[in-house]
Amino acid sequence: MNGGDKMHFVRAKGLLSAKNGMNVYRGCLHGCIYCDARSDCYNMPHAFEDIEVKENAPELLAAALRSKRRRCMIGTGAMSDPYLPLEKELEITRRCLEIIGRERFGVSVLTKSDLIMRDIDLLESINNTAKAVVQMTVTTADEALCRIVEPNVCTSARRFEVMAQMQARGIPTVLWFTPLLPYINDTEDNLRGVVRTAAETGCRRIISFGMGMTLRSGDREHYYAALDRHFPGLKQRYIREYGDAYELPSPRSAALWRVFTAECERARIDYDMKSIFEFINTLDEDEQLTLF
């Protein structure tokens, strides 16, 4: 573990959400300047970098899966990356994957970290018996910019390498191309670079929530402080153009969306949100054997 990592252990009362999602950690150490999970609305009772570790997550998961009548996809990574640096030693995510594999459920994992490579054999095994989907967030094809906006995690190039290695093992990948930060990574060159590199890895699905970003109280203050450090003067432009808006579309969002869709269609990449989320969240009926 890194010397600066902070964490505290809790015994959670439950783990799986109504939609079969789980977060074994709460908080993050990746340092992404735009992180929505910092928003006040999530009522985090501790500092964001003081990671809450659900030490009993594996036993809660095992009990939850035993109680289900049908196998399904289990998702992780929606609110906190399951491959934070401290996972290297704690191995809570890995233990959960072992349980998912043993019970023959499927799994979808969303991460920015190449630590997931440690578990590639386990993910391949799950994919062979049920289904595994690896989702990677990539916001920029520019390595220098990546180190600014996502400073404490592996860069985009390494994430693309991870996707390629997952695809080589037959594990399907999904790229999350979000957010697009106005006046930072919202360029046609960036769009083309990300989509074309994703296609080269074998990825056939890209999620985009539109050509822009969102900001809420808590997240906004953190983001603006980062703008002051790295992009002097840009905060004032945001305030002028967006005020306290939740949705901040790129000024060129319509043109960028046309470029994005054209690039996806050229590469035969699915960008339809409904079909992609259906793929991520569905374990095929012929793989769903009842437990009784």
C-alpha cells in the first residue's frame, strides 16, 4: 500500500443494490479532477480520500448470491473503483470475484486501473462459465492531459492495453468515453483518437452520455480548484457560460456528436446506450440455470 493511503474498516449491513450492483469501497484515490462521486448529494460521512473498506463484503455477497433463485450479472465500480491501490493487498474485490465464479454468476467491472490485470485469469474463468464484461473509462487520447485530469491512476494508453488483453482472452470490453470537459478534451482529434484506438483493441461498444459533463455542489468546488491549478482563467469562463448548471455541454456538442457517431459507425462500434446496458446487465437465459 502507498504510504499516503488512508482507510478505515466497516462492517456493512448489506452489499447488493436492487439492481445487483456492489461497491466494496467508498471513496477514491485516483484523483480525477471531475469526479461526480465527490458531490454533496451522496452524503459521504468521511473524507473522500479516506477509503471506507467493507471488510465483510465477501461474506455478504456469498449470502446474497445463495439467496437468489436465478443467476444474474453482478456489477461493481459504479460509485467507487474496485481496483483502488489498496486492493492490491486487501484483495476484497478478488475474493468477491472468486465467490461470483464459484456460484457461476456473471460479473461486470468498471475501472480505470490496470490492477484488474491481476485477476484476468479469474475473469476469463467467469466468462467461460457465465459472463464477464470489463469496462474501462477513457477520457482522452492525450497522455499528458490524462496525467493532469486523472493523475493517480494508469494512463489511457495502459487502459487500452488492458482492453486489448481482455479481448484477446475472449472477455468483452466496453469503453466509457465520459466526461468531455468543455475547452479541455472536447476536440474532434480527441474523439477520433479514442474511438479509433478502442477499435484497435477489439472493443465493440462505447458508452457516451453526450458531449459534455455534469457538476454538482461538492464536485464543482473540487473541479474549479483543479482548473485554477492547471488551466488558469478557465474557471471564470465556466462561471460566465454555465453558472451553477448541472449539465455543461460542450459549446460544439452537436458537431462533436456527429463526429463521434460517424467514427463509431465506421469502426462498427455500438454506441446505443440501451443495447449496451442491456448487454452489460443481462446474463443470457440459456446460461441462467435455476438454483433449485
